[in-house]
Amino acid sequence: MPNTSLSRRGFLATSGLALSAGMLSGAASGANERIRIGLIGTGGRCRAHMDSLAKLREAHNVEVVAVCDVWKPNRESAAAIIEKSFGTKPFQTSRFGEVVSRNDIDAVVIATPDFAHTPIMIEALKAGKDVYVEKPMSLTVEEASEALDLARKNERVVQVGTQRRSESRWKAANEFIASGKLGKVSRISAANYFNHARWARDYDNCVAEDVDWEAYLFNRPSVPFDARLLRRWQLYRMCTNGLSGLWMAHLIDAAHMVMGSTYPNSAVALGGIYYWKDGREHTDEFHAILDYPEGYLFDWAMGLTNAAGTHYTVHGLYGTLNLDDPAAPYSGDGGEEGKAIEAGKLVTGPDGDHMANWLECMRSRQRPIGDIEFGHQHSVATIMAAAALDTGQRMRYDRDQRKILPG
């Protein structure tokens, strides 16, 4: 097949989606109206969302009415789970356009591979749907900005799947740091490490006749069917920007939350493929440092060969706060002599329910805890880090132009 891409517009023309400018569906907002959800991408991450929605079915008057997946076994098994959980058979399709164009759907949950997150969200927002979208929200600043502008223009409720925003220790950390008790914070250090091949899904049962390949590639280069691109998509450049988007999105969003930050000034990164010679196009080691205008560095590392380095620590002039521990302990470790704080733990409350918050905001029309604005911010940071790794250059963000530039 030729190495050309099918435009999003061209794909949508073949997938049953015809949108007029300004077309909006009536999202459920009344206290007694049922919220009707369509699921787009029904793999492992979406299964957790299906479970959440089933638990919230009665309390939040919500129903899943459609499932979309390009791989038939995923789609059919998800539909069976939905029928069992909600008592009715959902509409099934391999084309997301057939979901976002339906008048009986108020909102969609997007849990596809990374490259499709924001393009599908943009079409859903144009169709007047509210959206729950997985992280990383976007792989390009241009699409992230388009989605943010659409959400504001069409007054849509968008929840991004960065669930730490619903965990109480991160809010408590923000209040603790703002109080000055930790002193001036100049560094946040985070790392994710594991040593098992969690991405190595079996693909022997993924055959071409069960996959709507055109739908999967809808805005990617046209390539022959390859089950690895569907089942092990995390390894390939056409599907994601690597460890930065896959993992750093959560950690950098948490830094923004605890520090009250928005966008970094600049980013540098190094990495390589040091062990996993499995055909991957992305590194198995990634180290990035980002500089923030609030006067601190965020350093993040990830590796896939050793599990000893996981941490999340905030370093202030008077001590250190450990947010990798759910108890969120702090101590005077590293603090200035004579001013080091006494050891203690943050006062935290119960964690929130990320999915429930989205549903509640769909009714109130308030912005959710993981609003699209925060998704735009973590997208910029992770895209900068990925670009720094790929180019070997320091990358900076121009807030006025909303562009990432070298220098």
C-alpha cells in the first residue's frame, strides 16, 4: 500500500459522520435526565471505565448505549459486558463517526491508542458531545489548542483521565507547599521504573478479517495490516510519542497541581534503547528535565529494566515531601540547618471519583477536576520532552503563540 495518509475529513466522509457548523446535541443536564454514553476504544483501559460506569449506573442515572472498537473481539466482548451491566444491547460499530453523530448519545469516553485521542475528541466536540479522554490528551500542540478552543466555544465538559487530580494527597500537597512550611521548592523529582514486559500483548489471535484497518489508521500513514501496531502500539512512533506521553503525563500533571503551575519554560531530555531489542521505535530509558517560571526544576526518569527507582519527592528549603507514599510523609531531610521541619504526614481526606466528577459536571455544566485546560498543559510539557529527546535540542514554549520552539 502507498505510504499516504487518509485525511480526517476523508475518513469521516466514509464513516457516517456529517457535521454542520455549530451543530450541537442536547446533553443531559437536568437532575433527572439519563446520561447516555458511547465508548470509543474498548481495550484494557476502557474496561476499568466500564466497571466505574456500571457502579455509578443508578446513583448517577447513566447508561452506556454504544461501543466502538476497530477489533471485533474487543468490541463484541465489551458489548456483552455492557448488556450484562445495563440490561440492554448497545449499538456496535468500528467507526467512531457513527457514535459521535448519534442524537441518542450525550457524551463519549475515548480510550483509544494515543494518536487518536484528540482527533476523535475534536469531532466529538464539534458534534456537541461532552468528553472523557484518556491521557496523554494530545500528541500535538495544534490539536490540543483546537480541542481546548472548541470545548470553550461549545461549552462542553471535558474530563481528562489524569486521576491524581481526584486523589486527596495531591490537593493537600498543594496547600502544604503554598503555606510555606516546606520552604522555597526548587526541585520535584519523579521516576517510574518496572522490569516486566507489560506491553507485550499476544497478537497471534489478531487477524486482518477481524480488524477495520482503515478505521484504525484513519489519520495515520496507510500501511499494510500489522497486528503489532494494534496490540503493541505503545512501541511505535506512528501511534504515540513514547514514554513521555505514556507515563510522564500523569507525573507532570501532578507537579502542575501541587505547584499551581501551568506551562514549563523549557525542556531537555536524553534516552535510548538499552535492553529491549524487540522492534520498538521508542526508548526503554528516558530522562527529562523541565524548567518552570515559578522557579523550580521537574526531573523525571523512566526505565523498563529495573524497578528500584520509583519515587515522587518535592524538595524545599526546609525539608522533603514524599508523594510516592499514599500517606504523604514529610521530614526535615535535606532541610536548612536550624530550619528543618519536624517529620509528619499530610492531612488528607477521602479520594474523589474521577468518573463520577465528570458525570456530576455534565449535569451542573461546571468544569471538572481534570478539565481540558489542564490536559492542554500536560500535553505541552510531554510534547516538549519528547521533542527534546528526538531532536537533541532544548525546547521552549511560547505561551503567546502556543508553539514549541527550539532554543
